Amino acid sequence: MRVYKAPAGDIDIPPVDILSLLFDDNSGQAREATKIHVDAAHPINSITKAEARTLTKRIAYIFRHRYGIGASGPGRDVVLCSLYGSPLAPVIFYGVVAAGGIYCGLSTKATVGEVSAQASSSRASLLVCSSECAGRMCAAAGQSGITDDRILVSDSSQPGAWSLSPAATAENLLSGSETLDWTTITDTSALDTTTICLLYSSGTTGLPKGVKISHQSLVASTVCTMQPSKEYQEKHPGFSFDTVAHLPMSNIAGIGLYSVNPFYMNGTTHSTDKKYWMKKYNFDEFIDIHRRFNPAYQFSVPPIWLQVAKSDKVTNHFDGLQVASTRSAPIGFDTIKEIRGKLGKGKADIYQTWGITEATGVVTVHPWEAFVKDGTWSVGQLCPNVTLRILDESDNDVPEGEPGEMLIGGPILAQGYLNRPDADKEAFGNPSGWYRTGDVGVCKDGLIWIVDRKKELIKYKANQVAPAELEALLTSHPQLADAAVIGVWDEERQTEIPRAYVVRRDLQPGSLSDANAISGSDVADFVKSKVSSYKQLRGVVVFIEQIPKSASGKVLRKDLREMAKHESLKPKL
């Protein structure tokens, strides 16, 4: 068996729960008076570590004593949260965990049907949302058997007057003084088995599945993936882990990259480490925040970095940036040079990572200074304590430097999927102890390159789109006989976009005429009316006579991808 490990070796991971790591453990670097979360639009609206500790305990008390979250034991009760970016959003996450509950992220763009489906799938017993999402949450609650009194609306727009109120009343539950201390956990078995977070992902195939993340996996991910940051700080004493939070709280970026990592990395010699929260992403606001606050670090996704590079609006906005990071899709070597020209006066260090929800975020990190030093542009080295195997189609280890499917192991792995033993066996249990990423890659001289994506998942910007979900919707249309969806690359936007291949139903004599047959625009509009904006068919709709399938009935997506290479279809952007 050929097993790859981090070149620098493993590091010690504190045997402690995530809240104790952030608020109490010596390895966490935040100080009591540091403003750990700041409203980008109104910087006076912020919260310090000390204030966050008290508010976390207050929210935990509310969840436990008013709604029973965690009353029957930790890791059982799911709190479904649809939250826009704000200083209160991460504290609600802390509060759910402190109460003994499971934080379940939900997109703020989710339709009523999508809210209801995730509430039912996760078996959520309490809903928490920003005010803009309240109407959809209330409508979905009725479909899921959740009463209105178990829907809480959060508001942190007014400094000093943050609120968490039942949807049906104006009562501010945060106004009370009772608190609940979270339980410090040091038992390794409990850390590994207690679920604290449920994030929906498509895994390697199929409809979205709830990924169960434990204390151990989030703590390990935090400590191991932040090791390169600590090493960078040692070499650059003036570096501080300031950043702008602009990706959603419904995925691992909002939890790991914004709610946890910068908090953990607040060095004692740096008084300005903080996260500036955007309510939702807007390019003009994003670049303006960078010019006003000069954060030193920024993670984002390729479409946003490309927009930075191409926009004439960007002048000196990113002059203060010292380190930039990208993930979710590859960026070409020439493009990355163009992007870097706009960052830190052309001197910023820039790197890329590779990661997945099932590994609690980041798996590899490109050494932060490697691109500037020698032009190396891989997805980096394995993070400490992470192991990797690369297998061929017969599950044999390939020689070093040869491509194969990448399997990962280590304490960063999630526990598996919620109520999906079939998916668990396929992704986590074969072979046992390893997760099949579905990505094809190469490892050579300690560096990893992604060659191709084996999985069906489409990544549109920072969002995940499951082909099976859209296919189920398309085939529900009375005028469509069959459908398949693939991701096609949009060079202009530097992201994948969904393209649908559909088969019309045979026109019966005396029924519809060709003139009245469903059009591509009709199909796209039908999907648009049913799902979130990021799932729309921007890659256009193609009508074909038959969907290519294997003898067992599986869609042959490789045939469709080959077909797409020869199509000159303009995407719907």
C-alpha cells in the first residue's frame, strides 16, 4: 500500500471540543478584547471574544431551556439555520454547539420547497433565520410539521441591540441574563462520535446528502490547516489574519474559513485580526471593503478572483493584501499571474488549496510563498495528519507521478452521511477508513495536482449543484421524456455551469403541434421557477433524441461531455 503524508510530518491535535479550542485552549490565539467579528458595512457593530463567550452561553441557554436542544444528550437535535453574513451568524453556530445541538446550514436562496426538503431530511426541530428568510421558513415549516413558535428570527443590524425573536412575536430572547456553559469534552471517543455540524453536499454522486461533522474533525481541520499560517506568521511578524467573509454560512467556508479559522489564528502580537462580515456578496462592496480596511488575507473562489483581475474598477483596492487563496476550481497559470498583478501592488503571495466538505474543508495547502519563489502552481502539499492514496480503476495503488482516484484519510474526515448507509459504504467504507473523493490527481515530490473530477458534482462559483436533483425536476415536466445534466466550463466566468440535455415526449396525433412544442427557454424558465438561482441552467438546454446510458441504466456523462466539446452553444449568463 502506497500512502502519502505531509512532507513536514504530523502535529499534535488538542483532545478538546471546538468551543474550548477557540475560547479556552492555549493553542487558540485570540485575546479577550479582540474584535473577532465585525460588520463590514458598520464597523462599530462588532463583538469581542469576551462578548462572544457570554452571548454564546446565552444562546445556548435559550436553545436548551426554551426549545429542548441538547436536553436528551449532545449531537441529536438539529437546528436548521438560514443566515446572511453578520457578526451574529457565527455566534449562533457557537450557541447551537454549546447547547449540545447540531448546526445545519441552509442557503439563504433556498426556495420553500428546498427548505421543507432539508428540514425533513435533517429532521430539524428548530429553525433559525435572518429576517429576509422568515417568510419562506414559515411557509416551509408548515409542510414539515414544525410550528411557528419554533422559528427564530435573528437581527444584528443595530449595534448593542441584537435580537433573536420567535417569528410570531417581538420578544427578544437575548435580553435575558441566564446562561448555559458548554460541556468541555476531552474524551477522544466522545469527540469523534458527537456530531456538531450537518452540511449538505452531493458527495461523489446523487442528490445532496447531509455530511456529519464531529468535534474531532472540525478541531483537527482547524489545527492542521492553520499550521501553514502559523509558519507564515513566524516569517512575517507583521502579518495578521484579517479577512472579508463573503461566502455563505450554509457551507464549510462559512463554518471553517470564517467562523473558526481566523478566530483561532488571532495572534497575541496582532491587535487587528478580525473578520469583516458582508451580508451577502456584491463585487463593488467587496472591493470597497478591501480598500477601507486593508485586510491582509483573503480566501475566495476563481470567478471572484477573475473579476478582480478583469475589472477596471479595481485600482488600489487590494494594496493591503499580503496573502490570497483560491479553491473550488482550477485557475490557469497565466490567469493567476494576471490576478496577482492586482493584489498587494503585485507583490502578494498567492496559493491554491484542494478540499471537500467530507474532509471538513481543506485537504492540501500550497506553500504560501512557493508561487512567488519558484512559480509552482499545484494544489499544494497534504496538510499535517492527512493521508492520501491514489488508486487505479481496479483499486490498485498507482506508481508515484501517475494519475488515479484520490482517497484521503485522517482525523479531518467527517463521520459520514446522515441516514445514508448506502452512500457511507460507497464513499467512506470501501476501502475502510478512507474517503473516495471522486477526484483524479497526481502526487509527485510531495506536491499534488488535480487532473480531473470523477464525481458528477457541478461547482458553480462557491455553490454545489447536484445533477440528479435537476434531472429529477426536469423529468417531472409533462413535456419531457428524459434528461441529463452535466457541468460545462465557462471560460469567461471561470466556473462550471449546468447544461441540460433533454428529450421531448413524442407528440401524439391531434395533440401538440411542433409550433407549440416546449422550447429551451421554456425548460430553463421551468427550472428557474423551482430552484435557487445558482442551480439554473446557465449552460443552455440541448434537445437530443436519446440520453446515452449504460446497460445498467446509468447516464453516460462522459459521452455528454464529449458531445459538449463539439458544441458551439452560447451559455445563458
